[in-house]
Amino acid sequence: MKIALFGATGRTGRHILHAAILERQAVCVLVRNPARLTPDREYVTLFLGDALDAEMVAYTMRECDVVASALGLGDNVQPEALSMATANIVNAMEGSGVQRLVAVAGAGILEDRSADRLRMEAPDFNPAFLPYAAEHLRMYDCLRQSRLDWTLVCPGAMTEAPATGDVRTEADFLPPSSTRVTYADVGHFVYKLLGSLDYCRQRVGIAG
């Protein structure tokens, strides 16, 4: 399969890219700063640009079979930047006939086990994370309104530790008694989902 990957230089995206390279899969990436890419680029086709540019998004995926998005939000959240980039990806996929999309968001948009609400709506949800969760919710709404075979991978607390190969997942909820999950494990899980329809049109919580 040929993969279009957005967010390839981020903490999760670089692990998606690494997993694909290990299996010699061709990957097309759209990045603003190529210097942040892994030096191992044997199977990588590089496009210079931004996911807010709809034409570049469509151009990046024009010969691809599946799409992964690990686009993130910086410390200064630009309102609706992530959901706008996601809309560009969705529109390009629907226009080209590519169906499978696996993207990454935060666990705030998962269901709360203790009440009929999202985790981000709970009184004890960290208010510092609310701008991020609100944008992830807009992203989720964009996917739900699409015709794509999407999956939204939603990790809880994450760590830069090496991959463990041992994660727990659950549709719509963060697995109970969750511990930190590594960026590497999330990246490899996203890559694995690209080749299947597991959790199709669902959020999936992932934890260590």
C-alpha cells in the first residue's frame, strides 16, 4: 500500500513513518521543514508545504491508497487549524476515491465512564487542555460527517519511552486503569490500522 502521511515530523508521526519504512512501504509526506524528517528516506516521497493548503494536500495523496494524519497543535493553539487541515484531507480523499483514513486526536473526546458526557466535559478535566480538546472535537465532527472509512486513535497520557509492543485499546472509551502509552506504540498502532478496517468509523482509546 502507498501511504499519504500528514504530520510526519511530529512525535507520533515520525513513528508512523518509521513503521512504514521498516516494512518498505512507500510514503508520501507533506512537511514544512524537511530537516526534521528521519534521515532514512529510501521509501519516502517528500512534498514541501502545509496541510492548510488544500491543493498541496490533494497533490500529496494523488497516487496513494490510504491516509494517516498525526497533525498536532502547538503550544499556541491556532483556532480551527487542525479541523481545517482535516477538512482539506477529507475533501481530497472524497474527491480522489481514497477511503481509509487513520488520524490521531486526544482522549478528551472519548466517552466518560462515570456519566453520559465526553471526558472533556467532566468537572475535573484539566482546563489547560480544553482548547486542544475543543479542536479535536471539531476534527471528530468533520470525520463523522464524511463518507470515509475513518478511525480516530485517541491516546491518553503519552511518553517518549521506547515502544513496548503492549497496548490496550477500546472503542469510544479510554481503557480502564490506564497508564502512559508511548508515542512509538501509538505510531505503530496507527500504521497497523491502515491495513485493516478495524474500528472503522469509530474513536478508539489507547493506553499502556
